[in-house]
Amino acid sequence: MRRFCVVTASIGHFDSNGDEVEEVMVFVFYDIPSDRIRNKVGSVCKDYGLERIQFSGFGGSLNRNMREQLFLQLETLIGDHDAKVLILPVCEKDYVQKREIFNVSDEAEDVEDHASDL
């Protein structure tokens, strides 16, 4: 039996309707055994303008509505397949404090070429 748990939290600026108008940095990380589903998840992330920052991780800016659309699209795509997906919004105050170690071989540079740009 599968159990799903959705936890949401919002940080940002809102208009008079309560919709978030400011984009925040978003990270999407996933662990998906199926090559077919994993590749499709990567394509969907790219369709939302996110850039690959790890083999199974993307980052970029999205507002709350786009994050919700992304979540629903990935949820539909994954269906009953085994998968773990984390969509993590990060406020600018916390993002600017990021620290990273970036050691890659020549073969891995294609995957990580935009990591420091995010």
C-alpha cells in the first residue's frame, strides 16, 4: 500500500488575492529507479526553466503557482512508479549563504556546468 504525504510552506510576497508574485529559488531532487520516468522528470524540470545542478537535481526560480503546477505534473507523470521527489523552495536570505564544493572530472563537467550560476 502506498502512502503519500504532501507538506507545503510558503515564503514570499503576495498580491491582494494571496498569490505569490515573487519568484524564489527552487531545488528539485529526485531518486527514481525507472530510467524512462527519471528521464521524463528531468525533461519536465527543463520545461519549467530549471537547470541541472546534479545528476538528479535541478534548480531555478519559480513562483508558488509554477511550483504547484510542477508538483502536479510530476505527480501525474510518476503515477504508481517508485519515486522520491523533493521540491524545495529557498528564500533569498538563505540561498545567499550557500556553500558548495565543486570538484568534477572532465566527463562530469557537462552535468555540473551551471551549478555555480544558480
